[in-house]
Amino acid sequence: MSKTAMIRARTEPKLKNKVERIFEALGLTVSEAINLFYHRVELENGLPFDLKIPNTKTLRAMNDVEKKKKLRGHHNAEDMLKDLKK
């Protein structure tokens, strides 16, 4: 199939440069990366990653971590899992 459709988008110059260097390291042109993204959207019938708005409980927990509030330490994974089941 011939590639004749044009896509135009605006983005921040710093982001563009950083991402283009990543594409280059992966051996991809910007056009190839965009086409890859479009194919994944088509395959997934949506975005190829989750987009979620955190609920109130999650937002509160994230805020607590940022403020280093209500944090509990554990000596090993077993103790952590026991604590989580409470």
C-alpha cells in the first residue's frame, strides 16, 4: 500500500530531539516509529498502553509517598505480603 497520507503535529523541541535520538538508537526513522504506533493502535483497537485516572484512594497513597507519610518498612517480602493482607 502506498504511503501518501501526511501527518502534522506540534510538540516541544526538546522532547522531539530526545525522542528522535531514541528512535535513531533503535534504528527507526520518525516515520517508521509513527507507522509502528499506528499499527499497534489498529491491532489493539485503542492505545497500546493503559491510560488511567487514579482513584481517590490511589491519589491519597501517591501523595503520602511523596510526603513520606504513613510509610511502613519490611524486612522481607513475606512480612510485606502478610502486612498487605491485613
